[in-house]
Amino acid sequence: MNNRLTAILLIAAAVLTNAAFTVLGMVFNYPDVLGEPVDDILAAFRASQTAVIGWFTVMAVSAALLVPIAIGVGRLSTRRAMRIAVPVGIGAAVVQVIGLARWPLLVPGFAADAASSDPATAAAARDSFLLAHRILGTVVGETLGYLLTAAWTLLVLIALDRTIAPRWFTALGAVSAVLILAGVLDPLKLPVVGIANFIGYVMWSVWLVIFAILILRHSRSRAATTNSALSGATRPVTS
């Protein structure tokens, strides 16, 4: 991992996540569809199954990018907070991939069985979908995902301590992390939690792109300083 690749992955993660979320909203009414009865969710899934599977796969890939991103960002500081941030970021990626992967891996089977003419098979499929949604989706993918993503962001900000970024960048990251963290309260069905979490992820996506730009600027600045020092060191001495 180098700074250029880290910056590219930061931008890719932001773009892929927002593209997948937008298209899923159009073809699957995601995430509002999750508030519908199970039969309606699975029927909507069957109606656009190929597109839904494809875009949830894209979203899972974008979440997985946090693994190399966490490693690459970890090279920017030797502080203890950054050493903690690296495994936290990897953990955030893992739990989100687990949560999202249920859509391409498990839900097609649940959707097919739920349409079975056998009432017992259909009922078992609905129960299995609900169980996977609660455990893999709500608990693992969402709750742990929100917690670890917010923690990674705050740890990175602490470790960098404005060494490569202005105060407003730190503030943007901190606010987005807090709003993302609000998502852990979503099971309580509080009216402001969903919109706060959504705004937090939009802000976080912007933060990722700005982070990439700052990393590239910092790399160019360091390279210019190094080249200038080497040029001065090799310049012949005249008397």
C-alpha cells in the first residue's frame, strides 16, 4: 500500500457505496422496503433479483475496500491511536461485508422458498429470512458496522491531529462519525435516527474524498521537500 493507492481506494469506496445505495433505492426501494412485511420484501426482491444481487455485491465490495484503506491510512502516523485504528477499520469492513453478503448468498434461496406452494416451506423461508436479517443485518452488519466505522474515523482523526488537514476536516469527520454512530439506536425506532445516520454517511463519503485529496497533496509536498533536500545536498560546493 502507498499513499496514491490509498487515495484511489478512498474515492472508490465513496463512489461505489453511493452508487449502489442510489440504484438500490430505485430498483428495490432500499432501505425503506425493509419496513414492509416479509412477504412484500421477498416479492420485491424476486421482481428485481438480478439487479438487487448485483448492487448489494457492489456495496459489499465497497465495504471490503476499508481493509486496504485502513492499512494504507495506518501508514500516515505511528501514534498509538492509529495502531488501534488499523484493526478497528478492518473489523468494520468484515462485519459490514458479512451483513451485506446475505443478500446475494442467502436471500435468493429464502425468496424462492417463500414462493413455494408448500406452506411449511414458505413459512420456514420467512422465518429464516427474519433471523438472518436480525442477526447478520441488524446486529452484525449495521450495529457493529456503525460502531466500528465511527470508531475508526475518530481514531484516525486523533492520530493525525491536523498534521495533514485543517480543523474543518477534523470537524467534518467527527460530526459524520457521531451521526453514523446514532445508527446503533435504530432498533428503538426513534424518528430522527434514520435520517441522522443517512446524513452521517453522506458526510462521511464527502470526508473520504477530501481525505484522499489531502493525502495526495501531502505526498506531493513531502516528495517536493525531499527532492529539494537531495538537490541541495548534491549541489557542488564552490569557493
